[in-house]
Amino acid sequence: MLLQQWYSYQKQPDDDVTTHIVKLENLAHRLQTLSEKIPNQMIITKILITLPPSFKYFISAWESTQPNERTYQSYLTHKSYFKAHH
């Protein structure tokens, strides 16, 4: 059931972007506590593909970085962008 939630999850219209990201991260954490393997890259990808269109420039910039630089740690350092632009 949780895994199905993960794959079908979309941003809720009433959620700001920060809330949306927190919900996805919490869902991933809940899955991981149930021994489901949710790689960090999958979490980042899920967040990016569910962001509203106003974040297209951020997504484009993220995808333009070298693949080896698209780490979860790098994502966390850019996370403040979401708070400033929601």
C-alpha cells in the first residue's frame, strides 16, 4: 500500500512546495523503515517530477549538472531554493 502511494503521489493543490517535499521525504522514510529500498536518487527524481511548472528552471539547472554531482547531499544544499521560491 505504501509503495503504491509512493508511485502515485502527486503534489496536492493546497500544499506549498516545502510541504510537498516533506511529505515525499516522510513517505520515503516510512518505506525505508519497512525495509523497502528507496535510493536517494529515486527520492530526488520523484521530487523533481512532481514539482509545479514554476520550478522548470531549477529542474533544468539540476539536469544540466554532471551526473556525479547530482547527489542527495547536493540536493539538500539546494533545498533552500524551494523555501525561497514557493
